Amino acid sequence: MKKHFQDDFLYPAPGKLVRVDGANMHVFTTGVKPDEAVHTLVFLAGSGTACPVLDFKPLWSQLTDRYPIAVVDKFGYGWSDITEQPRDMDTLLAQTRAALENAGHTPPYVLVPHSMSGLEALYWAQKYPQEVNAIAALDITVPDFADLLKFTFMQRFMIKIASWMGKRDMGNNGAQRSLATRSPSATAYESEFLTDEDRGIFVDVFRRRTFTSDMMREMHLIQDNIAAVRAQPLPVDTPLLLFSGDFKDAEKQGRNIGELRGHHMLFASQFNRMKHIELECGHYVHAHQPRKIADEITAFISML
């Protein structure tokens, strides 16, 4: 039987495919060996990021000489299977922890979440504080964004359209055009830190992992997952390094820049050990300013 286009990758997974809850999850590992460094950096992609390994490459490539690196593809992302499994916070966290363990990683970790996965990092530090040495947060969603992330009827309708589109093959040419011109990952795709081969891989994965059913179910559960984090005290004893973008991407969607910036500032101020850095760049900060962020992460970790 011929594979569905979403699973018929042209390029093999660069990391390990490990079994979690009866399906394959992909964990990419690079950098120094774990026994040569105290802190393993675990990268957690934002909602809908098709190829986390390459989306994060501009940043992790600046850190491989200092730390062990792990990039986890949740189900429906990268080379991980597309599933019909729940996307609530407890399930997401349990699957990520299991995938890392099955790939040979052991806590504690420094979590490096982007965007919506900031909620997962916070929940991890709430539930298992001994496993999280610090959080280096890349323009993350914070719990007080809840009211700003409620979908209108039209937005819910567009999500349904996106889900329908994700099951259709746009082809390599269509994927390349979409990735380069309309995707938030375009900055990473064009980065000097990616090779031509990387870009070919990026297009192939983007073609097969855009608007997957797992991603769509996560979007529908945003409010529930925010509520799960809000139900517990913030992990204020976890060291926090927070990078904020300029929020101009959100402004185009009708959000208020001052309100978003204020939520980030208030959030960071509640942590006992924190540094908040505001960057003049878009939401995918790790692709826009990878060298600066890598240097700041290294300096922050050196103080732990």
C-alpha cells in the first residue's frame, strides 16, 4: 500500500524515532556529550512549527560547542507521527518526557521553549521542578495572554479551513513558495546557518507537516492548557531568561503591543531569578537574533 503523502518523507529523520504511546516520536540530538556538560538544552517548538529541528537550527548551531542539545518533535510535527491522541497539557508533557528518556536523555534540563510551548515549559516546572534547572523562553505565550487568544467565529472557521488544507498535498513547489513567503518560519528558512540541503529538507517536511490534525487539536485546547497552568502557582523559583520580540506580528492580527509587552514584563517580574531582554525583531526571535540569544543563554546558565 502506498504511503500517504504526509508520511512519505524524501529525507530520513536526522535523530532518533522512539516509541511513545504506541507511535513514533522524533528526538534530534547534537552538541557535546551529556557527560561533558552540566546542562542539556531541550528545545520545544511553538504551535504549528512544521520542522522544529531546522526552525531552531540558527540558534542551536551557536550552542553545540557548549551544551548537549535535544529538539523534540511533538506528534504531528517534524518526523514524528501524526496521531489522534489527546493534546492536553498532561499528555503533552508526559509524551515529551518519555521521548527524551527513550532517546537517552536524563533530567535536569534547561528548557528552551518558543511561543505556545512556553506553557508546556511552565507546566513542566510546576509539576516536576527538580527536572528543570532553568527556562530560556523565546517570546513565549504567558498565562495572562488567555483573553487575547480567544478565537472569534471567523478565526474558528479559518482553523477548520486550515485543517482541511493540511490534508492536501501542496507539492514541493507550493511548499517552497508558502514556506519562503507566508510561513512564520521563513526567517529560519533563509538563515545563513542553513545549508541548501537543509532548505530542501525544510520544504519537504513543511509540505507534510503543515496544519496537521495534532496541531489543530492543540489550537482548540489553548484555553484549557492555559487554565491548567493558571491552576497552579507560577514556578517562581525556576530561573527564567525571557526574550520578548517586538510584537509587531501580533499587532497585524489586531493585538495591542503595549498590552502584550506589559504581560511579559509582569510575568517576568514575579520570578526570583530572572532576566528579561526585549528584542527589536519578529516573533521567531531565535531565527532573527541567534548569536545574541546564544550568548545571553550561555551567560545566564553560567550563573546557575
